[in-house]
Amino acid sequence: MRNGELVDTLVVFSSGLLNLDELIQAMTRIHRDSHTLIRR
């Protein structure tokens, strides 16, 4: 997981600019990326 990407997601979400679908997509991508890093 790239901390910068997570922080950006949280900042945008806290600003109320993300709807629920976008939040789920972002979290799914971060979750998938973290598993990719673990497999390496």
C-alpha cells in the first residue's frame, strides 16, 4: 500500500467529494495492491 494514495483517499473522502461507490472502488484497489505486495 502506498501511504500517499491512502492519505489522498482519506482527504478526499473527508472533504465529502467521494460517493460510496468511489470509496469502495478505492479501498478495493488498495486492498488488492496490498496483497500484490505481500505476494512479492
